[in-house]
Amino acid sequence: MNKNVIDYIDKIRNGILHDKISTDIPNYRLLCSALDIVSDAEDGIYSYLNLKNENGRGLNYIYCYGIISLAETEAHAIKVIYKILLNKDLDIASIPDLDIVRLLRNKIFAHPVDLSQRHGKQGFGIVASYLSTFSFSPYSFENDDYQSDNGLSLYEKVKNLASNKTNYNDLIIDIKELIEKQQIILCELLKEIETEYQL
């Protein structure tokens, strides 16, 4: 049976935190907080994946933005755990299956505006990328406008979209698939901790 994120988090809690006193682990409270964030995020992700499929423009935006925000928060918490326990930096932007979530959250769903542009404000997000909240469903969203994709990967399309480089029609993002890919990467990272501490 494959382990999931919670299996690894429980092993870390039981094998590291419960066997050591707080003075044995630098940043003990930060580690506890990050572990709690991951547990809470996993509860939220489980609930999301088991939602009744109810639609509505606002509700669909909450589903999409909420789950992407939660997934990004979880990845950041894993980054903190990784740093504390392995003393290694984790560059989320260098891992496409994690970075795609960060880009969606920060550059597309969040409606950011760059005030430092020389020629005035530059908008990003839903309006700049021609996304419409009308195209959101509880588990996916798509772009309504476009040019050809030239065979780019989904990650490359999202990265270009987040940079306002282009717009994509036929850009359909299956959020369940994104979460599944992120979970695989997070498990691989947590497995490194399991191996290092012989849990």
C-alpha cells in the first residue's frame, strides 16, 4: 500500500517529536506548527475531493481558489519541515508540480496588480489571462480565449499565462490531477525525512 502525506506526518510526529524534548530540535514550535498545517490541509483536501458537486459562479471560485490556496500553504509547510529536519532548502519554483500551484495561486487566481511597471499598472490574474469565473467548476477551470499551444506542457502554459506572455484556449486545468501530482511530490520529500531519521 502506498503511503500518503498523513502517514509520513504521523511518522514524523511519533518518531521524532514524541521521542525528543523540545530543546533537542531547533525551531521545535515552528516544526509543530508546520506539521499541524499539513494535517489541517490534508483534512481540507480530503473534504474537497469528496464534495458534492454543487455549482454556482461564486461557489466555484471559492472551490478553485480555496483548494489552490490550501495546496500552496501545505507545500510551504512541507518546505519548513524539510528545512528544519534536513537542514536543506527546498526551492518550490524548481519543481514544476509544486510551482504550478504557486503560480495559479499567486499570479492567476489572486488578481495581483504590479504597481512597479514603468508604463502604469499591470494586471495579472483572471482578467489579464482571459479567464472567466464563469468557466470555473468545482474541480476544474478553463480559458476561453486563444492562440495555438505549440505542444507546451500544462506547466509551461500556466507559467506563460502567469507572466502575461500569452493566452490559451483549450487550457483546461483539472484541479484533482494537480493535487494528485503535488501529493506524490510531497510524499517523496517526506520520504527523505523518513529515510534520514530511520522512521
